[in-house]
Amino acid sequence: MSRHPLQSIVSLAKRRGFIYPGSDLYGGFANTYSFGPYGAQLKKNIKDLWWRHFVEERTDIVGLDGPILLHPRVWQASGHVDGFSDALVDCKQCKSRFRADHLLEAAGKFNADTLPLQEMDQAILDLAVECPHCKKREWTLCRHFNLMFTTQMSKVSNTEGSLAYLRPETAQAIFIDFKNILDTMRVKLPFGIAQIGKAFRNEITPGNFIFRVIEFEQMEIEYFIDGAQWEKNFEVWLESMHTWCRWIGLRPSCVHEKEHPKEQLSHYSKRTVDLVYDFPFGTSELYGLAYRSDYDLRQHEIYSHQALTYTDPETKAKYLPHVIEPTFGVERTLLALLCDAFDEESLADGSTRSVLRFLPRIAPVKAAVFPLMKKEPLTARAQEIFSTLRSHFVCEYDASGAIGKRYRRQDELGTPYCITIDFDTLQDGTVTVRDRDTMEQIRLADHKILSWLQTHLSR
Ligand code: ATP
């Protein structure tokens, strides 16, 4: 379990410009968030690293950027119109709304989400489930609630009416472009299509900060394989997902695998393993890995009346590829990174230091440059060094306030190194470089700073 309460992370995130409540000016808008300057940079780093790791550095995966609004029949074919729903139940007393399976599981009923509605109603009675808010036991009947947001379009097609859905996952945009990719790219099985993009879910009980929100980003890969090879590919992908977690700096002891029992598998999945993370509020899903069989391509063949078969270039055998899907949430990655990196340290002078111990590759700001005082010629020299460094990586210049406060501010942003230009710099051309984690300072010749940082930031 994470060593610090979520509240410490939430308040640092707001105080330091990582994450603000959505529509703050208007009193907030439930379960929406704005990513401030450092949060936006951190998100960008996550997405850039993911794209580099899974697309640019591999020869078997190509990228895609599909639309959020897809033809409504896509969601009929995928099963989302009929099946993408949770059972909800309301407390008659305080009007709070809950996911029935979450209430039942908290009361000890295993696999509650597989129960038909009537059995859920009965189980709520049998287990004397209390409302977590007002402790009363007066419930409405359970009913299904589709998680897809709908919107109206002025023009979809003559036959379909004007209803459209905001996509609840990026995956379907990939499946419906599978044929375009086959026809235009020199891809050969096994190969993957990767996409990063927004998804929307009208969650019944969002919460735990940005863990469960209604608008979020997914980084997904649909990896197309010969169905006979699925088990081997599944294991390889599981390992690749662990490698990614280590690479971005999540401590391995906080990342675990959770196999979905057969009865709990989604309608499309033959095997699913979640990578769960020890968040401060409990161990919960970070990422998912699913074997989707040929379900999606088969459904889209039926609904679009178009063949989506693959022809093996050597044997000329024609078949529908099967799919392994590793899926990664951007917000959950960001939250796990914040929880993992956050630390509070008691210092010898009795004060407490908050610090985000991000790996340099993840840190939103790589280095900060300070003149010891806001005085010429210190500021001019500091500006010179700053402008050299900022053309290579994200850097900050800060000349205001006591130097100790400036260090503390950068510690809370997770900036790995701070460079201070002082009076010795003017004499001997050396600067101090302060390490965020050890707080140790070394002196370096100013012309060596760039190469020193390049080496140390690539760790
Ligand atoms: P959960 O069981 O937590 O609702 P899920 O199994 O429905 O999640 P998937 O459909 O597998 O989630 O979505 C893929 C990934 O998208 C998840 O592993 C997670 O990282 C992210 N994700 C899903 N729903 C949300 C949400 N409401 N808010 C933020 N991220 C989400």
C-alpha cells in the first residue's frame, strides 16, 4: 500500500499546478479535472514515452489516430449498446447512487457483477446491505445503466437518425481501420495498431481523484495474431507491460497481476489479467491485458458486410486474426506515478520536505536555473545558461525569493537538478548542481553542465 494518504497528493497536485478541479471558477463540475502546466507536461511525457516505447522503437506496431465519434453501428457491433452497462441502485433515504456489484462485493458477495438484476436485489436484502453514506437499508430495485455518453449530430446518415456516442474505449476505432491498414501498409501478422486518445464513460460512482473519471485518455494496442498463437503472445505482452511499468519508474513491489475469473470475463474476452497497483485507497486496476479472440473483427464483418480476413503471404491461407489487447489509462498512470514518487522527509532542522522522486525521463521539469540573488551580473549569466539548456530540455528559471524556498518548490515538482549561479561562478566559471534526492551539491564548470545533464537525465 502507498505510504502516504491520497489527500497529501491531491493537495500537492493543486498547490503546484499539476491538477485542478474541473470548472473550478463555477464551483466545480463533478469528476472532471484540469491538468495544470506541470500536469499537462507530465501527461505529455507519459504519452510520448509510451509512443516511443511501443510504436517508434518497434517494427511490428503502427500508430493510428481515429475519431472520437464513430458510426453508431460500430457500438452495436461491438456489443456496447446492449452490454456496456453497470447495475445501479439508489438509497431511498439519502438519494446516493451506487454500483450494486460494488456494494455487494464490499458485503462479501463474490462475483456480484455476474448476477442477474433480480438476484442482486435479493442479495442486497439477504446481506442487509447498508448505505455507505447514511447507513439506512432502504434501496430501490437494481437497474441497468449504459455507460456510454450520447450526443446529437445534425447529420449522421438518413437511416440512422441523429444519435451518436462518445467512444467509451479507443479500441473500436482501431478495429474499424484494420482493413485500411492492411490495404495501405506493409504489415504482416503478427502486428499491432496503437492509439492514444480520449474515451468517455458515464461512470455511476466515479471517484478517488483522477482514478475513475468520466473523461480520460487511453493508450491501447490491438495486437493481431494467428489465433493458434494466443497463449504465447499473451505471456509476452504481460511481460512487456511489466517492463513498461519499471521503465517509467513504478516500483515493482506495488504492481501485481490479477487474473479475472472465467465467470467475470467481459463479453469479448477469453482471458483477462489486470495489472493492479497499490494506490493509497486500495489495490486497484492500473492496466488491463485481454485476449479478445476474433470477436471484434467477426462482429464488424457481420455488421459492415465487408470481409476483414487476412491472407498469409506465404501459405495463402485466409483467416480472421485474433487479438491481444494491452490497454493503459493515462490518468491512472499519472496517479500511480504521483503516488509512487511522493515522499515526505523530516529534515535535521525539524522541517518536513515534500518531494516527488520521479525518474528523470518522467519528470515534467528536468532542471531549474537560479541566480543566487536577483542581481546583475548573476542574473545575466544565469539567463545565458538557462537559454542554452532550455533548447535541449524543459527547464525553469527562477530568481525570486530565498534560495532554500526555490529548492523546495522544485522538489515538489520533482525536478531532478537545480543549478545555481553564485559569485564563485563569476570568478572561476563553476556552478553548483544540487541533486533532488540526496540534496547534495557539487561544483561543475559551467561549460560542462549541458553534457553532464544529458548523461544524468538519460538514466
Ligand atoms: P474498471 O474495472 O476500473 O472500471 P475497466 O476494466 O472497465 O476498469 P477497461 O475497459 O479495461 O477498464 O479500460 C482500460 C483502461 O482504461 C483501464 O485499465 C484504466 O487504466 C483506464 N480506465 C478505464 N475506465 C476509466 C475511468 N473511468 N477513469 C480513468 N481511467 C479509466
